Amino acid sequence: MSEANTHVPAAVEPTPAPTATATAVEATTTVPPTSTTTIASPPEPAQAAVPSPTDAPTVETEKKDKKVEEPQNALTEKFTGYEWKALTELRKTIPDALVKAYEKPEAKTTPIILWGVHIDPTNLVDAKVSVILMKFLRARQESKPNRCKRNVSFRVPSSLSTGITFSRFVETLRWRDEFKVDDACKEEFPEDVFGKLGHIYGRDKEGRPVVYNVYGGNSDIDAVFGDVDRFLRWRVAFMEKSLTLLDFATVDQCIQVHDYAGVNMSSRTPSSKAAASQASNIFSSHYPELLYKKFFVNVPGYMSWLFWIFKTILPAATFAKMSVVGSGPKPIGKALLPFIAPDQLPTQYGGTAEAEVFEKK
């Protein structure tokens, strides 16, 4: 797979990433193939909030009538008492979820890897696994319009036939298997087609990777979207590359910047619309709670109405993560700099970083 343009801080060798000339806005969460990769050093992750009495660093949960002390990290320490209770119930269903997803009895005790995290159905008391499973629980709540609060009781399924959280987890595993996500991540994608469409560059002030989807990166719409299946494989690979930069211990979400500079009405071809629609469905269905903020920049006036359409169809919590911030370095910087330090933000977006990967010919 071609190298994606990745400039991420710290000692991590960045995993490259491109994105596409799309004409419709994708749903919340994105990323990478490759090009050249550069890495900036990310700021130290922000100090985790001090847990309340119900979210104490040492949490005990029930397992086979015995008290189990939960291993903790900076992210699990932020879970509420309600969330711990729901998570404990959800864990009981995971072995059966694996059997249902893969349709093999042995899946009940066979470990899997999801977004780089090892999930062993015979030992689910693990901090990073807790973070992953909590994403599906929280997504179940945020799928409801106007339900933004976390401190509500989660309903976790008690059987294989019911339960939104259980079903979504099963569907995600099944989709990954059918789509062959691992194969897509190893595929070589043509640099001349996808090389300018996406970049991962820098981190925000709390250590989250910043992912740029450059929709005007390639004016040859037919080359990008002519083969919709190939575009989707690239898009999923790009998403997966961005997720390799999450440790699920201190950082578990990305910031996305969707750049529409150069996009015009001629970009809206049947194949580009089909690709955007399918990509949107994939990310909203199978990548829950992986997006922190999404900024739409350099959006042509005739497309700004799309943002307001989203308000009528998206849950309030999801819509609250999205912002249309205008065009040009100054207005874009005004919106992004509260979250991203100047040396982590390219100059064309209002920062001071000379990000050469964005200028590649």
C-alpha cells in the first residue's frame, strides 16, 4: 500500500495517509494508504480528569460472584458508575457475540484484534478492551436524537436476538471480516490517484492525531471514483492507519479537517456520490466514538447548505462535533488554534508548521 502523508509528533513513526476528492460530506469518523511520511512531536497528553467518588481509580466489578479489581488507565478513570455497570453486563455477551459474528463455536474463546487492541473473550478485564467496548455502549446512546448525556443507564442485551449494543458490535465484526479490512490495509494504491487526498499531520493539544481529508486533492474525479470499490478500500485503509496512532490508554479519538478547496459542481458525479454515501455509512456504522471534532474548511457557498441538512438527520451529540469555519488561513486558524498548537498546524490552516507533505507535486 502506498505510504500516506503522515506527520505526527513524537517518537512514533507516522503511518502515512491520503484522502479523497469527495463531494458529499462523510459521516463522523475517518483513515490510510501512503506517500512520504513525516512526524511531528506531539504534545504531552492532557492530565486525566480526577475521577469522582463513583468513578474511583480502583473499580471493582462482579465476575462469577467474586469481586474483580479493574485495571485502569487515564480513559477508564473517566467512566461513570453507570458506565461501569453497563460494561460489566456487556462483557458477559462478548463470547456469544464472537460466535454470532464469525459463525464458529471456537470463536467463543478465540482472541481477536480490533483497532490494534487484543481482545481475549476468556479475559475481558483489561483497560484498553474496556475503552473499546465503551465506545459501542456510548454510540448506542448517541444514536438517539438529543441524548447527549453519559450519566444515563445503558440497556445491555441479555440475549442474542436483542440489544442495540450487542448487535452493533456483531455487525462491525462481521463487516470487517466480509470487507477484508486487513487485506485493504496491505493493498498498494496508486500514488498518482490517492497521494494528495489525505494526510495525517500533527496532534492537538491533548495528543489526538489530526487527519486531513483533502477533497480537491485530485481533479480527476473518474480516476478517484471510477472504481467505487477500490476507493472504499483505500478510504477504509486510510481510516485504519489513523487509528494506529491511538493508544486507547490516553488517546482514543481523532480530529478531522475536511478541506473542500477546489471542489465544484462537476465533482458531483454518480460514482462520487455513491462512494461518499457508502463511505459515510461505513464510518457511522462501524467506527463508533472515534471522532472528537470535525471541521469543514474552504467549503464553497453552494455546498454550505449540506451542513444544515445534517442538523435535521444527525443526533445532537454528533452534530455538536461538527463545525463549518470558512475559508483562508485566518478564519480557519481562529477555529482550529484553540485545539491545535500553531507548530502542529500547517500554515495554510492558520498555523506555523511548514508541512511539505501538503505541497507535494
